[in-house]
Amino acid sequence: MTTLLAQMARQRIENREKSRHEARRLLREVLRETIPNQRVFVFGSLLRPGKFTGESDIDLALESEPPHMSIYQLISLLSEQMGRRVDVLVLDECRFKDKILREGELWTLQG
């Protein structure tokens, strides 16, 4: 027989995964509308099952700054639309670029 605590823990993990998958779906949609035809690396807790929580931010790295807005404008817009903090880096300006390229997930956004 499964204990109540084990059931609650399993439910918490399932809820985190649902939230993570929904955030990924929404992020892809928002990015397609905001910065179409860009290549974006997603990294951090959004890629790791069980690690993405209600307090997690979303980490992104771009190959270059978007032509029509600053990184700060993009961060503000994405954070507002996602309902959580979104951090955006430019790969060539990032000291851990190699780690992002190695461990991140590349999304090519078709507008």
C-alpha cells in the first residue's frame, strides 16, 4: 500500500512536469511571435525533469541580439508573457558559452 506521503510526493512531481511541459509549449509559441526565425538555446531547469518549479526562471541564449529590440526589452516582454522571470543572454558575450552549447537545447523558430 502506498503511503499518503508517497502519493503526495508523486503528485508534486507530476504537477512539476505538467508545469514544465506547459512552460515549454508556451515559450515556443511566445518566441515564435516575438523573435521569429531566430535560433535560441534553452538551458537550465526548464530542460531538467523534476527541477522546474513555480519559482524557476527560464534561461535563454541567443546567437545575436534581435534586430528590432534590445535584450532588456526582450527580457521584459518575455517575462511578462510567460508570467515568470526570463533571463536572456547573447552567446558571444557569455562566459559559459561552451556549457550552453554542450548542454542546451537548440530551438530554431520558424515565424
